[in-house]
Amino acid sequence: MGLDDKISNKAQDAQGKVKEGTGSAVGNESLEAEGKGDQAESSVKQGVEKVKDAAKDLKDGLTK
């Protein structure tokens, strides 16, 4: 996972947490749901990047 991707995913997760918390605090279910969606999307992206990293590590290990 590249550093830029890690930073972007963490920022998206943090933004989602803020949206969810704000939505919950003010009773805005739509904003709260949007925040949860941002967090879920960030988690999926992180998972995909981990799989890519593992595949690259495996490939590198086989070619040594």
C-alpha cells in the first residue's frame, strides 16, 4: 500500500467518523449514514490494498 493511499484512506475514515458523530449529535440520520458509508468505503479500500501488498510480497518471494 502506498503512503498516499494510506493517508487518503485514513483521512476518509476520519472524515466519516466526524460526519457520523455530527449527524448523531444533531439528529441528522442522513449525515450519520453518510459518515458510516465513508468509513465502510475506507475499510474496503484498505482491504484491497492489503491484498495487493500480499500478492506483491508473494510474487517477490517466488522470484528470489
